[in-house]
Amino acid sequence: MDISQFAPDEALTRAKEFQERRFFDEAIVWYKSAAERGNIEANGRLGELLYKLKKVKEAKKYLIFAAKNGDVIGSIAYGGLLLDSGKVDQGKTILENLIKNENVEAMIELGKWYMKTKQFKKGAYWLQLAVENGSFSAFYSLVDLYIETSEVNQLNELLKLLTNFEDPVLTREIADKLFVEGLFELAEPLYVQIKKSSPEVLCNLGMIYWENNQLSMAKDSFQSAIELGEKNSLYNLGMLLIESGEEDQGIKLLERAAEGEINEAELTLGMLLADNQPFTALDWLEKAKNHNVDGAEELYNKLDEKLRQKYSRGN
């Protein structure tokens, strides 16, 4: 195909489509077609893409052209390139000029550079400003920063701004991040806000209540998740009941979890039943072994050998 037959604006549109689909080689070809015929936006986007792909020398040519001609995307990327190249004053000047016009992406670029260079307070300042101007990506970066620096109070204050976004998907993603990091006291109120949006949220909320010894609330959360088809909650509630002394009910839930392809439940049942129902336990351990659950094969072999010795002829 002769790309030159396409007008620069059309070539730019096609390049963007390829980039969105992560076909970067094709995107570069189409960007170049538009850029080399003077399309300013194509120069900026091409330079930005090349810079992200670590092709700094090639990127610089296109970014300089874009920045000189007032392209915002190119200017931000060029400012970032200068910062990373050690030309700090030049890079900051470009970004700060854009920030004067309330350009949020420039705030984020400068904030992330400060983070990379371990200047956390300055990074937090610019990212906070971007958050206050409605940036989702800055919010993520700032959460990461406060987690990395263990600044729980600042993180707690930041989370109060989540209500400004009115986005349950964002709230869920942030809550999940906090949950994984073990920051349960911060994740809990976020999950409570959106607990009707997903059974997985109810499951995680149940885990937080369990961790905090709020057993009744944990049971309610797991049960609500189960009613919505969340299979991991069968396992979690089963283990909670067993821990609370309700072993028969707990085992029934673990059996339902195992039947629902929660393979960890097969291993757990094998371990729990090994003394009183060894042959049933052996069946569960065999299933866990066949599903490649860690530790299942060793436990299966030990119990199998024990039963062979016990019931061998002459014993």
C-alpha cells in the first residue's frame, strides 16, 4: 500500500488507531507519513511514542519540531525528555509554562519526574494538584507514592477526594490496591461504598472483617457474596465456620467450593478429614494432586502409604 496517497490527517487518524491497539510498528509508519509532510500533531505523537519505546535520539527530532510549533503532547514529552537527559532547568521551564495554563498532563509529568528522582514532597505537590484538577492517572500515582513512603495519613486524606470522581470502577481499583498492600483499614470504607457493585467486593470486605475479628459482619459479607455466585466466598466462609467451631457446616461449604473448582478446597478437605475419614481425605487429596495444587502430591503419598501399611495383610 502506498501510504503517501493518504492525506496527512487521515494518516494521523490511522496511526492513532494502530497505537490504541498496541501495534506500535504500524503506528510509527503512519505517524511518520503524516509527520514528514508537516503535520504538527503527528510529530508530537510520534516523538512521544518513540520516547516511550526508548528510542530517544530519534524521538528528539520530532519532539523539538512539535514543541516549537506549539503542540502540547510533544511539548510535554520533550519536557520529560530534557528532565531525564539531565537538562533539568530547560525541562522544568517547558512543563511549568504549560502548567500556568492549567495543563494537567504537564503537572503529572513533572510530578512523576520528582518521584523518579526521590523528591517525594515535590512529586506529591504536583500530583495532588493534578488530582484536584480531575486526573485519574495522577490519583493512581499519588496512591503509589504514599504507599511507597508509608505516609498513611496523607493517603487517608487523598482517599477522601475519591468521592469527587463518582466512579465506582476507580474506587474498586484503589480499594483492591490497598487490600493487596494489607491496608485493610483504608480499603474497608471504599469497599463499603461500592459493596453492591460486585460479589468480589463483598468477598474482600468479608476478609477485612475477619481480619479485624468482626466475625458476624464477615459471615454476612461472605454469605451475600455466595448468594451472588462468588465461589471463593464458599471457601472463606467454610474456613471461618471451622475456625469458629462450626466444623460440620464449614466442611459442607468447603465441599461446595471444591465442586465449584476452588482447588485449594480439595487440599484443605484432605487435610481436615485425614484422621477421621482417611479414605474420603485421600480422594480429595488425589483431586488436588491432579489439579497441581502445591503440596497435594506429598500429602497424598504420605496418607496413601499410611493406609497401605495399616490395612496390609497381617496387620
